[in-house]
Amino acid sequence: MTILIAIASFKSLDIKLLKLDYLTALKRACIKFTQANGIQTQTFSVLSIDRNIGSYMRKIRKILIGQSGGPTVAINSSLAGIITRAHEEGVEIYGMQNGIEGFLNGRYTNLTNLFFPQKIQQERAADEKCGVEQHVADQHGADQPKHTVELLVKTPSSFLGSCRYKLPEVTEETPIYQDIECRLTSLGIDGVLYIGGNDSMDTVDKLSTYFEQHNDDISVIGIPKTIDNDLEGTDHAPGFGSSARYIATIVRELARDSEVYGKPNITIVETMGRDAGWLGAASALAREKNEEAPDFILLPEVAYDEERLLRKTAELFEHKNSVVIVISEGVRRPDGSTLLDKSHMKMDAFGHLADQSGNALYLAELFQKHFDAKIRGINLNSLQRCAMHSSSKTDLSEAFELGKAGVDALLAHKTGCMIGLQRLSDVPYQAEIRCIPISEIANRVKSVPADMISEDGLWVTEKALAYLRPLVSNEELTFDTDTRRFVSSNISADDNGLPPFIPKLG
């Protein structure tokens, strides 16, 4: 009866409730009515409201976006896609500052105000005309011409900031989820989009699980992002293609540099990737452009064999002066130990080594003991994830469309899934957008498969090269909105998209 009376009085309540979706407005109407009439709110549960009625009437009006984990040059392109699509649908957009950790500390911003100040001014004028007070604080002001979606696509790093924050397991005894729910409800948030890699999908999994268990109409969708390319459920992740393009290009450039004096030298290049060797494998593209380097690629999927590496390097010096070796940061010995002693290293919240680098330094010291040559160990470090000048257009365009697809998933009331890509063909390159259940993705690692690694474990196969070529391309992709598929136009089997160099002298 209390609920029916509250519904009957709904029209007499603050007109601002009309800006909320039906279910949220109904909940607030009930609360407001009981408070005004001295009724104990415990006498009824707003969750007992017919879910079918709520779902039928529900409309996505406000969404919250977060970016998490290591940044990439493509993560802001996904954010731009989200902002663009949400704006087209009239959905108000909020952004977490420094991911879920920042949000728990009350750090968020109204992105609609920031990127579309004209729209906000128009709404304010309409509200004032109707006598409605402005109920959303403008944290940044209305005049922000420097904040444009077009510029956001071309900006590296995470615009909203990031975090590495691990949520606890979902139980009734974890008040943090109640805190998150309360914060989302107070903002009137209907859906959450979280952009990130493996660790971020763990966050998506836990949040969506909690809201489903508590019959809460807050949808949670993951948008993939990682230079490591170790996310299950998607053919590749936005951010990887651009980093792969940078690595392949820089290895070619270093190879040319190492040859200028014609004296024996060894250059070791270390790539990121944690326990997956995708970035290291991408360096193989450098040798397709009339280059002789890299000579070897050491991947985490293959156990480190020191004797074999020294023997193979000595064989190379019999007919060439310059040797280039690429090694992934996750390479380990047969017993699983790291090349450097990292027993003293701290682990992050997700159980990863706080610093996995050092393999290039280890090999440089090793080779110095065995070869009379100039030895250089180079760790590309953060350059791999922030080199916007070497970004792949394929990568940026896919990231943008995946962001838009995330909004579409929320509008379709999907939850507990990640927007990913399924490859249909290499040449011509074709891939379609899918929505993959988050339970199939969270806390899993996609490694380089055995059929992409050569028998000796020091190189990659043609299958790997075919997989990599379209991802590093600097050609624009065609996206079919009806089939939700990407189709390449100018990417061929013999073009890996790297910039051309003049051939070397004979």
C-alpha cells in the first residue's frame, strides 16, 4: 500500500525526478514519501518493486566511465568513442578520476559538461525558464574549448587517470560494494563502462556479480585495453597494435644504427608484456622490410636456454658483425624463476611483480663475459605505451568503435560482458565486434600459441606474421555499422604497414 500511495503522489514530487529512469525515480519517490509522512522505510523494500515493470520502463540516462591499468595510445580513443555514442543518444556522461580507487575517494567529473558545454548551457537555460534549479555541479566550467573528442583520440595516456586497485571478493561482509552502490545511486548512474586489461576485467566481473546478486539495475561492461595483448575473449586488444608498430619500427632503426661502424656489437631490446610474448613477437615484422634484424626473439612461452643462446650468437658472428636480440620481460628459466633475482621485489595488488624489467641488462652482462664486442641493453619501458607518433590507425579506429559498442551494450541492458573482436580473415583483414561474458575472460592470460612460435623457440612462424600485419597498419579501416565488422581496404599480405627505408648498401 505504501508503494501505491507513493506512486500516486509521484507527480507532486520534485520535477527533477522526471530526469531519472522510471525505476530509480520510483525508488526515490517512495523514500521521499515515507520520509515526509514519518513512515519507517524499513516497512517496505524498494527492491520488491516488480522487476519486469522496472526493466520495461528503464532507460539509460547516466553512465560512468573508468580507465584502469597501464595506459596506451588507444585508450583515449575508446573513451572518445564512448563519449561520442553517449552524446548521440542523449546520455549524460561521468568519468572516474583514477579509476575505481579514485571513485571510492569521491573523485569523478562530469564529462558532458567538459566536452559539450554548449549543450549544458542550453539545458540550464531551459531549466531556468521552467523554474527548475540546477542540480548537477559544473566542476570545470562551461567554457572548455580545448576539450574536444577529436583531440582526445590523438592524445596518449589515460585522460581520466588510472589505478591498480583490486576489489575484494564479493561477499555479504564486504561493505565496499555497498559504498560503490550508494555512490552510483546518488549520482543516478545506470551503467558503468570500465576500460582496461586483465586486472580491470576482474573489477568488471566483481561489480557486475554484485549488482546481479542484489537485483540492482546497474549494468557493467568492460572495454578491452592492453599493450600486452594477453586478454582472453578477443582476437586482440586496443593498444597492442600501436605498441607493436612502435616496437617493430624502433628495432629496425636500432638495427641500422648498430651497423654504422662495422665492428662486432650486440644490441638487446627488452619489451613489455608480462607473461605473454605478443610484443616481442611483433618485432619480427622488422625483418620483413629488407632488414636482417632482429636475429632472435626470446618469448616467455619458451623456457630460457642460456647455452643455446650463446651458441647461436657465436654462430651468427661467423658471418656478421651486428647481432640484434629481442627479449620479453617475462622470460623465465625452465624452473619458472626470473633471469634476475627478484625474490626481494614487491608484488602489486593483483599479484604481479612490481617491476618485471631487467632481462636486457642480464643478457648484456652475460654477453660481455663471452664476446669481444660492444654490448648494449635497451629497455623500451614506457615508450612502448605512449608513442602516439607511431600509433596504428587500425588500432585507433577499432578502439573508437569498441567504445561506441560499449554504450550500445548498455543501451541494450547487457551486463557482465566485455566488448571484443573476433577475426574473420587475415587478408583481407576482417573482424567483427562481439560481447563476451566476463566470466570467460577475467583472470585468464592469452599466451602466444605454440603454432606461432618456430621449432627452435627463437623466432615466429608465418601464422604469427599474418596475425600481426593488419594490426600495425597505418591504413584507415572501413567499419560496417550494420554487420559491426571491420574490413581493410589496402592492407595486403606483403605489407606490414611500417614506414619504408632506403635499401642498405651491398
